Amino acid sequence: MSQHTVPNMPLKQLNRISPSKYFSLQACILREIWSADTQINGLLPAAAIIKIGTVAHKVLELTVKGSVKNEEDAVKQWDIEVKAIEEEMSSNWLEKHLLPLSKRARYYEVKRQQCLIMVRSILLRGGISGITRHSSIQAEVWVESHNGKVAGKIDVVRQTSEGIQIVDYKTGAVLDIDAGTDVVKQEYQQQLKIYAALYNEKYCNWPEHLVILTLGHKEYDIPFTRKECTELLEKASARLDEVNVMITSAYNTKELANPTPDNCRYCAYRPACEAYWAARDLTGLWPIDCFGRIIDKRVLNNGNLRITLSNGTNNAVIRGLDPERHKICNLSDNDVYFYNLNADSTPGYYSENLLTTFYSK
Ligand code: SF4
């Protein structure tokens, strides 16, 4: 199997649901089945800034755990985590061209500085308003439902004079822009509410506050009732059973897929998803992907490739392809699928960006 061939993607039952995945499991079961399978890798590269979010998260976790004791440690730890992620990426054909992260990740230095400011704040007062340095703090607290069906790690649990706070660090956008100002995305609200119920199941103690803390040092308190948290936990547990029954009885992947522009936009499994290609159209709402048989392929004076595809109805021209990265020179007469393109102002014309990837049939 070549790098550019979609691998076999089995459907395995889910062992459990993580609170962070409950919302996305409602959106598309197929995506979550594949993403839960540790034997399956994403088929499209993740944006470099997501890797930086992972680095920041790790540095903050080690600060809360006490391994990072001062800002100098934090600077060193940042470099260690970046190096570890870069090593992993360098052996992945999908992502090695995104190195070094310091150059390829947008807002690299902004995120780094925000992380260091947050470290300082955690070292002083746990990073959260109104908390004194004497409050007890635990990082990566594992919580699991009695039946084992819902489980996950809480980023931070703080014991304060006001009671327990459950805190989740987020390194990306947290607000629901369609819902008005300062409304946290439903998925994050549900995640924290399920954590609250799980925490209570384990410790017989309800938290007083559920807090989202961003890298930009904004803090959002999620209002909740105990009843809704308990109900959400019950729903998540029941959903696991329903989904596993669906997986057992599904004849093909299409029965588990829910292709919509919003669901599919950032899905790394589009190359394996028949339902996606059956559902998508050429409206600008869907990801900018295209497919067809190669009918022309040429290297331009600037060394970049330009190829023309025909899908039987329309032609698509893709310019600016890096021949080193795409190795498409060896292909002829193949059906190819291109993902994550930029659309030119002329209809039917596209160009590549750092996330552009192709698969052939
Ligand atoms: S491409 Fe869309 S429908 Fe297919 S698995 Fe991904 S999110 Fe689901």
C-alpha cells in the first residue's frame, strides 16, 4: 500500500465514552469510532497550531503537578515538548513538511508567551481568580462512572475555601459565536457537566464551580445544576450502548456517518468516508476538496506542478503543487482525491496550502 492509498478502516466497538467526546459522538458516530481506535491514524494533517495547543497543555499540566517549578523550567519544558512532537511528526508523511513548528505554526510565539504567562499565574495562585496559593490542587484526575462506560481525566481539581472547582484548560476558541457574547460552546459545557457528575460518583462530593480557562487567561464559569449533570452522565452511558448496537448491526460505514459541512469540515477521515463524497456538493459550505482522473500534468517554470482533473462533468485545475511533497509525478491515469485546497477566484481553479493532501485510487 502506498502512502497515498486509503488504508483499511475497521469498525470497532467503543469501550467507553470520554466526556470530551460525548458531544461529537452525537454529531457523527463514524468519525468517533475511527478516532477512538488507536490503530487508526488521521488521514489528513492537523494544523500546526493544534500541535502547539498540545504543547501548551502539557506544560500547564506539568506546572500544576509541580514538575515545572519556575519560568525557566517552563521555557525548557516548552522546548522539550515541541521537540517530542516534532520528532513524531517527522516520521509521519502527512505532517513532516509542517516542521519546524516555530515557523509553520501560526501564532507560535503568541501561544508560547501566553503559556508562560499562565505558568506564572499558576505558580502564584493556581491560575484561577480568587484562589490562594494554599488551596490544594490536583492535575489529571481520572474519574470513571460506576459502570465504567464514561470516563476521562479532569485537567485540574482545586479544593478551595469555596469548595471544589473543576477546571479545564482550553488552548483554542471556546465561545459559541452564533450564541452571542461570552457563551461557551455547548460541547465544552456538556464536557464539564459530565465531569462534575463523574467526580461526584467517585468522591460523593459535588463541585461548586465548573471553570473553562483559556490560554489567553480568560475564565468562564459554567452554570449547572446537579440534576442536569446526572442526566447528561446517564445519557452518555446509554449512548455508548446504542452506538455499540449500531456498530454491530451496520452493513457499511454509510449507516454510521452523518455528513454535514460542519461535521466534515475538520474531519481527518474524509478520505475513507464514502458518505462524505456522496453527500457533498460544490457549495462553498463544504471543505474545499475535489476528485477526478488526471488528464494533464505539467511542471511549470517555477518548479511547481499543475495538474488538471476531470470528473466526467467538470475539470478542476490545481496549481502550485510541491512535487517533492506530493510525489504525484509518478501517477498517470489515476483517479485522485485532493483535500484541503484553496479555491482561486476563477471557478474550477485551486491551489495548495500546507494542509493539502491527496489520495489515489
Ligand atoms: S467525513 Fe463527515 S460523515 Fe464522514 S466520518 Fe467524517 S464527519 Fe463523519
